[in-house]
Amino acid sequence: MPMTWPALRRGILTDRAIKRAHRAGELTITPFEPGLVRPAAISLRLGHEAFSLESTGTVDIADRSTYPELRPKELDAEGRLRVEPGEVVLAPTLEKIGLSEKLAGLVDGTSDYARLGISVVLCGQVSPGFGSETGAVLTLEIVNHLRHPVLLHPGTRICNLMLFASTGSDQPYGTMPNNYSSDHNVAPSRLADHVGRN
């Protein structure tokens, strides 16, 4: 049964509304685990691949040739992801998500990780229409602020996605140029497409 947005009201979606949005197809999450729905968010899990951002010199945001390389990071013998002190790691969520043009999201790290000196999300906005066609992963930007390595476990909860109902968007995110709305894997920055030369 289609969801009528006046019944949802505008503002943050609580657990009941998140489940209702999922049933109505306004929110797609693959795989969907009901136990990850929280009072005002749904938790997402760490995927099984990761890349270290390694720069070799000054980065000019207008020149893609100066961008840091994405170096694949292998999991250790116990399936853990090792993040070195000061390292920036890009990793996908295990879940692919899709938002209708009437939903917007905000991804945030959890207090559990913050209390261990780990930043999980440096850019948290999820625009209306993100992943609406085929679903897309969210790329997490993980930074270790400690003096020693941290071992992360793929498949475990790592961030929360808060959802907000709105009146809808004239231009869903997936229609904008150079977006990340169809990414099924970690992709490098596309900033040069907006500001400079290729």
C-alpha cells in the first residue's frame, strides 16, 4: 500500500516510519536487517573491501592526476581491517541503499567508534534520490586518530543513517552530473569534473 507523505509528516523518521518507508519502497536497503533499525536511524555495516588513500605530493583539486591513489587493503588472517595511525581509509557499507525523492539522509559515526578515536564519516549528507535506480553503497571515510593501529571487523555495525521526510526534490541526486548514486564499489573523488581539467 503506497505511503501518503502527509501521514509521515516532515522531519526525522523514527523506527516505525523507517519500517513503513521500507515496506512502501520509499527506502530500499539490501540486505535489510530489521534488527539494525534504531529509535531514530538505521545502522549500516562495514563492507568487506577497503582502500587506503595514499598521496605522493601536493593535491590540486582541479587536477585529477595529483589525486591520492586508492590502494587496496587486504584483510588479515582473521578477516580484520587494519587501520594505521593517521591513515585515511575509504570503505563501502555492506548495504546498498536507495532513497526516493521524498527522503534525505544523514550518515554519522557511532559513539562506540568515536570513543576509540575512530572517525567513520567525514561527509554525511545523503541527497534525495540517492541510489533510487539500483541502490548504491555509501563510501565511509575512516580515520584512525590513535597512536596505534585499530582492527575493524567487516560485517559489523559501523554507522547510522538518519532519515528525513520532505516535500520532495525537483532534481533528485541521481540526475545531477558526476554523482555517486550508482556506485556499487568505492569510487575516487570526482571533484575535478566540477572544478578543473581532467
